[in-house]
Amino acid sequence: MDAAVLWFRRDLRLGDHPALAAAAERSHRVVALFVLDEVLLRPAGAPRRGFLARCLRALDHDLGGRLLVVRGDPARVVPSVAARVGARSVHVSADTGPYGRERDAAVERALAEAGVEFDRTGSPYAVTPGRVVNAQGEPYQMFSAFYRAWLNRGWREPATSDPSEVDWFDPSEVDVERAAVAEPPADGLPAAGERAALRQWETFLDERIDHYDRDRDRPDLAGTSRLSAALHWGCVHPRTLLHDLAAHSGSGAAAFRAELAWREFFADVLWHRSEVARRNYDRRYDHYQHDTGEDADARFTAWASGRTGYPLIDAGMRQLLAEGWMHNRVRMVVASFLVKDLHLPWWRGARHFLRHLVDADLASNQMNWQWVAGSGTDAAPYFRVFNPTTQAERFDPNGDYVRRWVPELRAVPGKRAHTPWLLPAGPPTGYPPPIVDHAEERRVALGRFSALKAVA
Ligand code: FAD
């Protein structure tokens, strides 16, 4: 029987793994390969690289030390590994992102020259992007319609994939230069790998799913699953989560299912229009007037370093730098602040997020940014400008979240921490006054939006 290569990418697990099942069906002798591709990792900062390193170590452990990690261009590395072991097929979960599609086409061409088959089975989504279409065969542009069609279409049950059926190559048997997986930093990162993700999911189902719809907007509570990084790297597949959710009937489970659907919707949008990773989905926004120059750069720096004088914004941006994660409600508010209060383009903020988020995901990140900016599909209407103070008072009612991340405000009790400029002595030492006046900047943003309508 021929050998096969199972090339892991965003599917760093062994359970519910259709590509693993396909490789095992094809061959008893399989190489488990991961390629460290600098092109893909270039935008990633230390936390994201650290999390990936932990996922790879966990996968290697679960494979009994059989994960072969090689650095380089996949179009060169994958055919070379296949040739060294005499593989007739390379198995992957489909990558539907813009870079992944191009890369895979190049790998497929190179393999075809050597007569090796490139086999895509499954994807990181319950329903592979591109498959949910309307009666005319077109993609949906509104989430609500996509969501209905996605639910109606349904998804497969989790796949049976048994790694013990396979005789994995020992990496030392493959004559290629192996890459060392960097030692991840000791702390500050979420637990990584399949087992950790499944444990986290079980705890969430036991303790939080029933209140998820109520608590998910509260950054001061641990109300969400924090599975985004694990979902991005495929330590757990959304189909596994959807399968388990079916046993929970409440509104919490329904709300969680809808959030998973947002992830699928944005991947679908990017699959159909890959250019929206960089450009406005709604091209009218190409005419929107952004601020540029030194002042604008200084405002960006204040935002990115958590020194705007608006506590909720600063808490979120500091949480991002410290933990590589930020609560969804806070992501929306800081994104709105960058675009509508500081008049800076969404892609500057999106790039900063991609660098620092452990869960950085091109589809979810760019499309959420565009949603907030107003330029995306299904976007929040432009006139909905988040007020950073009322949002803080509503979703962090006692000020606990901002005090956790902004130590300068630790002595300010209750929700007064949200308005330090109103304290009798002004903001505490070391904490800046607001860099802009929200009400004034809101007027400016709405004025520029009206100019945009005139263009349209
Ligand atoms: P939970 O509330 O437990 O949700 C469960 C899962 O559903 C998440 O893990 C995620 O996979 C998915 N999900 C939830 N909300 C969304 C959403 N709005 N859009 C798409 N999927 C969602 N999410 C990323 O995974 N990567 C990103 O790079 C990213 N960038 C974002 C940028 C902005 C400006 C905004 C507003 C949101 C962004 N999100 C991103 C979506 C969301 O904030 C995170 O998925 C969520 O905060 C992750 O925490 P959690 O796993 O505890 O979420």
C-alpha cells in the first residue's frame, strides 16, 4: 500500500477530522506534516505565534511525537516530503481563505507534476464556504437570510477519525530538515490544543451556556466560551460544537449557534469576494474622508496603547496587548471609536488586531471591522455611533472591567471609573483626559457620512 501525507493547517486535532479519515482509508503509512510558512505568519505577533507553537506541541504529543514540522514554502516542502516517503496522495482540510486557496493551487500543481493527488476533505467550517446560496445560486448578503439557509441546509455529524488506525511515520524517517517549534512564553496564553479545547467546551456547556445570551455582552463577566483561537486553528471543529449544542434547547444555546453562524457567514463572504479583506465591501466608502498626518498618527498611537482617556477603550486595548484577546462588545466599541471618533480607516485598526489577537482570523476580523465601520455586508448603519461612556455604563455596570485593565483607576469606585474627567480633582495621576470630545467627533463623522451619501 502507498504512503500518504496528512498536511495539517487549520485542523490541529485528531478527532472529527475528515481529512485524517481520508488519509487513513487511503494508506496505512501516513506522514503527519505541518509547514511553518512565513508568508502566512508574517502579520502574526508573538502571542499568536506562541499559541500556534502550543497547539503544535499538543498535536505532536497526541500523535506520540510523530508530527513532522518543516519550515519553508509549502509548494516546495509538501512535494518534497511526499517524494521522500513515496506518497501517492496528500490530504488536507480545504482552506477557503484568499492566501490559502492560491497556496493550495500552487501545491496541487507541483504535486500533479509528480503524479501525486491533492485531496481536500472538509474545511474549518460546518458548511464549507460557497455552499449556502439562494434560489438563484447567489451568495447571501444579509446575515439573517444566510442564517436561515445555513440552518436549513444543516451539516454532517462529526466524522469518525481514529489516529490509532494509522502507522505514523517517525519524523526521523523522513529525510528533510526539521524545524524546531519555538518555545512558547510561559504564561498569558490560553491553554492550547485539542484536549484543552474540549475541556474548555465541556466547562462552558456545564456552567455558562444557559446564561450565554444574557451574559455574552458583559466584559466584566466570564460569560463567553473563549474558544475563538481554538476554532481558528481547528483544535476543535464547529461541527463538534453544533452536535453537542443540539442537546441544549435554551436561548443560550440558540445564541451560541448564531455566533458560530456569523463566523461561517463572514468566511462565506470572503470566499465569494476575497478582495474585501483589503477593500471596502461597499465601494461607496472608498470616498469617505479619513484623517491623515501626524495628528492622526498620534491619535492612532493613543488608541493602540490604551491612552485615549476613555476607560472602556483603554481597558480593551490594554487587554488586547496583555492577553491577545478582547471581549466582543469591547472590540465593537474600540473599533467604532477608531473609525468614528478618531476618523481613521478601519484597515489600520484591523491590521493592529491581526498582529495582536491570538484568535486573529482574516474573515472574522476584516468583516467585523467593516461591519462596525459601516462599509461591510449587513453593516451597522453609519449613524449608529457607539458612545464609549454609555456603552461602558451599560455593559460594565460596576466598572469592574475597566479597573481590572486600567490600574490608574483602581481607586475610583463603581461606575464613576467610566468618567474620570468628571471627578472633582479630574482624572487620577497618570491617566490622560479624553483625547477627543465624543459628541463633537460624532457630529464630524455624521457630516462626512452625509458627504458620502451625496457621492452615492
Ligand atoms: P463566544 O461568544 O464564545 O462565541 C463563540 C464563537 O463564535 C467564537 O469563538 C467565534 O468563533 C464565533 N463568533 C462570536 N462572535 C463572532 C462574530 N462577531 N463574528 C464572527 N465570529 C464570531 N473573531 C475571531 O475569531 N477572530 C478575529 O480576528 C476577530 N476579530 C474581530 C474584530 C472586531 C472589530 C470585532 C467586533 C469582532 C471580532 N471577532 C473576531 C469576533 C468576536 O469578537 C470573537 O470571535 C469573540 O470575541 C471570541 O470570543 P469567544 O470565543 O469567547 O466568543
